[in-house]
Amino acid sequence: MKKSLLIFLVSTMLLMFTFSAAAETTTLTYWTFQELHQQFFEKQVELWNENNPDNQINLESTVYPYDQMHNKLLIALQSGVGAPDIADIEISKFANYLKGSNPQLVPVNDVVDPLMDKMITARFENYAKDGKYYGIPFHVGATVMYYNMEMMDAAGVDIDNIVTWDDYVEAGKKVKSALDKPMTTVEVTEHWTLYPMISQIGSDIFAEDGSVILDNDKNERVLTFINDMVHKSEIAVPAPGGFHHSEEYWAFMNDEGAASLMMPLWYMGRFVQYMPDLKGKMAIRPLPVWDKGGNRSAGMGGTGTVVTVQSDKKELAKNFLVEAKLSVQASHKLWTDLGFDPVRWEVWDDPVMSEPNQYTEYFQNEDIFGMLLDIKDEINPTMITEKYPQAIDLLKKNVSFKVIKEQSQTPAEALKDAADELRQ
């Protein structure tokens, strides 16, 4: 009897040990600068653990201020110690982490290549070098036009007749005449006006070979057009506060300070959060084209989530990121929870993407993703080089400000000065 009891106890302990080992939890450390990203990943970990009972994850996430996180991560990678398993890197900073012949990030081609026929591939190119993808994006960031329909109707403007940018200017003149308010606002201390329009016209800061093309004719055309909207046709004004993310600007727009706004689709969340009085008034459309048959959007902004070479759980980290950001379920959640246009375009016509939520209830559009499906092939990749962070800083601090706000330089002069600095 005693022998049988002993055997039973030993067997029970072995089974408990085996189960415990099988259900062992692995900790992944995660750094980000965006609390919403942290909350999203924590929900995705819960789902991962439900689906993978034998491969549990404990996510230890830390949210740092934007500059502190990027600097801390760069130092950790350069020194070879102290980096997390996974981290977010904002697109304008990403090139800093790809310098040299041996980036301290893990390529993710093996887990994303099988999905590429379902993805907006241009967004992965933002986080690539020498054919290797190093970051997994959150969204497309398709740039669109937001129209205040009450103001459009009051001015007698049919937004579906706005096809070209010249049409847009003419519509703006009607708005100004009827309402004595600007058609739109332009940034002078950020790049969310100039850069999307440069990309849309088929240009960029850098060519595919890395050479600087910021001062080319197309870019001069774009900056001249923006400047003329402010100082010639006078249908636009510099954004209060200098850019479209200032509290001063949100208050201005919430009070119907301007009739329309060009920003990426992810800006929907700013409307919902900071401009509550515009609920039910706003409609979204593709951008006007520069020339007949031209692109009607541009992919802007973004954050690439990476796996660092210091991680000793690289495979688990990669598999989790793909499931958390690129799966069908994750793509649905990126829209319903964050208001992002997921890079997995094949889900855009799924029923859940048109079900009522805080975004569909705010905007008048019945089929936002139907519109995006129509323009998904009209989004150019952005050329990211090691000087990309410097280039974005120049666009933010010098180019638009000197031309539009200070009026101290012509578009050609400002673009040439910035381009020459990048060529040094």
C-alpha cells in the first residue's frame, strides 16, 4: 500500500512538472513611446496566450518619452547591452538604426515574405535595407482629404467634383467668398503638408540610388503651389500653432476654423479625441490629383516594431509580432481599436471593417475601406536613407517655415539650401 502510494505521488509530481514545463511562460521586453501601442500589444498578448497554451508570453512593456526612448535604444544597440527584445521605432528615426553593414536589428523576411501578396508592400520598404525587412508597420497611413460638409454645402461645393488640385483651389475660393474662412491649413513647422504632396506627385527627398533630389522641379512645383494657396489665392492659412498636432490647432478646427484638411487616415483619431464638435460633419475623400491619371494618395508616417539582435528569444518575438500586427484578427483590431488602416489590405472589405464604431459614427463615409481599396495601388514607397532623419528635420524647421511663414526665401532657394546641406 505504501509502495503504491509512493508511486502515485511520484507520478503526480512528474505530471505536474511536465505540465508546468509545457506551459512555461517566456518574458518578452518591449519599449515604446506610444501608450496606445502598449495597450494594443497587451491585448494581443492575451489573445496569443489563449491560442498558445504551451507557449505563453509575459510582456514587460515600458513607455518612454519619444526622444528618450529612441536615444536609449540607439545607445543600447551600439553598446551591445541593455536592449529590449522588441521595440517601436518611428519612421523618421528608423534610418539611424540601419547605419553600417551590420544593423543591430533582426531581419523578419522569413515571417513576413509568405504574407506579402496580402500586404501594402510599400510600407515595409520604409523599414528595409539591402532587401531585408527590419520593421513591421502598424498602418498604411494613406493620406486623404477631410472635408467639413456643412461648410462645403454652405459654400455650394460638391466635393465629388474636386478631381484636381486646381479644382480644389477653385472650391477654396468659393468657400472663402461664401464663409470668409480658409479652405485649409498648411503646416510650417512640421512636414505633414509638404511631404505627402511630394510623394503623391511621384517625387521624394532621395532617389532610389540614395542621391538627393529634394530640389528637383517636381518638388519646387509642390512647394510653390502650397505657398500660392496661402499668399496668392489666399485659400489657406498657416496652421495655428504651426502644425496639425497643437492644442491651438485642434481648438481652431473644432470651431470650424477651416473647411478641409489633408492628413493621413490615422488622423481620424485626432478628430475623434480633440474635435468633438465636428462629429457627423466630416467626410473623407481621396486627394485631388496633380495631373490626369495621377496618384490620389500617399503613405505617410508610421512606426516599425523591431526585434533586436540582443534578444535570446528572436523566433518567439518575430512570430508574436506577425500574429499581433499582421494577422486577420490583428488587422481588424488595428482599425476598431486604434483607427489605423492596416497594411493587410485583403481585410479591407471584411464586414467588421464597416461595422459601426467610434470612427464610422464620427465621419459621414459609409465605406471608408472601399475608398481605400480603390486607391491602394496609388501609394508610393518613401526612399529611406541614412540621412532621412536629417532631411525630415530640415523640412520641419527650415523649408516650409522660411518660404510660407517668414517669406524669407523662394521655394527654389529653400529647397536648394536644404538639398545642399544633405549633400554634404
